[in-house]
Amino acid sequence: MRVAFVDLARENSALRVPLEAAARRVIESGHLLYGPELEAFEHEIAEWHGVKYAVGVASGTDALEIALRATGRSGSTVATTAMTAPATANAIEAAGCTIALLDPSATTRNATVRADVAVHLYGLATECPFDAVEDCAHSMGATVDGKLAGTMGAVGAFSAYPTKIMGALGDGGWLVTNDAAIAERARAIRHYGFNEDRTDVATRGQNSRLCEMQAAFLRVKLSHVSGWNKRRQEIAARYTHELSGLVLTPYIPVGCSHVFHCYVIESEHRDLLRAKLAALGVGTLAHYPRALHQYDRWKGLGEPGQFPVAERLAATVLSLPCFPMMTDEEQDWVIRCIKEFT
């Protein structure tokens, strides 16, 4: 049996009729940018998160950069986890900030509450400061004590990269906030720095548009997110039941929920296990094979051994297939292959 790490064709096929209808609606409207689909998406996604404002942008990386700039952090030093995607660091630098790394928790794999950029890694939301910028690329729908990821800090930045919890048919992102000033600044930054009526430019802006087509597609998918997250959690629960004691499985603190954008195990024999699974037709990924200070670009942020948890994770983490359209039979095969290896 072959088991893909993720199969987007199944998701899009299941939604083919409403997606095609959304595409026709945009084509026939004549509005391709900053039109009714984006306006409706921003209203709907804000309502979904229970916040006052949402701002659609071109990518999750842009969402994080714009969030940092809109909160006035440009020129400052911001602390974030040493174990995250390079996109997090790129966004921080693009916002004109300096990075200070924190070693993540050995249990949650997330940074502590001291993080200025709080990354809810793999889909586990963890507590963060009220003034933090939340990197929610992995965590749409995750909660801490009932509070959704992206609503605990000053602003939450989300990715609509196709493989994320809610992916576009291309690229996209958004940010959410209850702060009117942050939302206003974010809207200005995403469109060349223009003020609301586009008569003046008061800040350095950029071109970061969530186009009408992607906004329309995301509106179709939004009503399915809760169900998809439930299915991810069901798959994850079975992995944990079957694999505990064989590999290190995810830890979920009391009061926190995990939406399992990635189901990540740890194994001291990660590379051998990954090769074995590949030979048996199982797709896997390592999120991530290097801590930030282990990349050439950011090697000045820390010495070898300075962030031992992040370095251990980089050497041991392995993401297993965990997507809503995954079948029980496919999961049976993944579990069987891992049991045979261990």
C-alpha cells in the first residue's frame, strides 16, 4: 500500500462542486482584487474566531510580518522558539526585528510564555502573553482554556498554504485581532501604505493581497474546518494509542487542545525509520530537520548545544500522515510498518 503524507486531490475532489461554483462567481463578477469575496471572507473568518477584525493577505509569512509591523515592533528584538519553520524567522527579519531564540519545552515542543512571537507548533496551542504576536500557521482551531489560537495575544497570523488546516488552492493568509488600530495599520501595510480612502501614504507598505479567487475558495472550506479538525484528532488519538511506548508521541497539557496539523513522533532512529517507511510506501516529513540556529543564515543566533531541546527535536522528529481524508486502512498500514520497525 502507498500512503501519501497528504492528499490534497481528495479534499478538492470532495468539494469540487462548491469550489467550481465559487470560481464561476468570481469570474463572472469581474472583481479579482479587493472585492466582495475578500470582504465576506474577512467578516466570516473574524466571526469564526470570535474577534472584531480580520485582514486577508497574500501568505502566512506576510501575515506574520505585517502583524509585527502593525504592532509597532519594527526595530525591536523579539523572542521566539528555536524550533520553528524558517518562514517565522524570515518574517521577523522582514519586519525589521532582531531575533532572540528560546529553547522550547521538552514536553509541549513550544516556547514558553516569554515568547514575543508565540509559535503554536504542529497544531498545539499554548499560553502566550497578552501582547504577543501569535504564529498560528499550524493551529487554526486549537485552544487554551477555551480561547482559540490567535485570540490570546495582540494579533494572530495564519497561513492558507494548501497543506495547512484550511488551505487555499494556491497561497494566502490572514490575521485576526480585536484591536482596531492594529487592523487599520495592517490594511494600510498590505496595500502600499495607503490610508483607508487611498488618498495618502503614511507608512511603508507592500503588495500583499488575498485575491478574490482564493478568498472565495477559503469561504467554501471554512464550514468544514471543525469537522476536519475532529477527524485529525481521531487519527491522532489512534496513533497515540497504538504507538505509545514504541516512539515518543505528542503531549497535550491539561486545558489545551491540539488540531494536529502535523502528528509528530520522536525517535532516536528517525532517519532509519523514515527510510523504512519510504520503502514501504509511507510518506513522511521532518518538521523541522534543523533548529533555526543550525541554518547558515541564523548560525549567529546560538552556539551548538545552546538550545538542547530544539537540537534534539531537529534530530528526532518525524511527521506521520495525518489528514482529514486519510482512510482507516491507510492508517493501519502506517501503524503496522512502525511496529515492525520498532
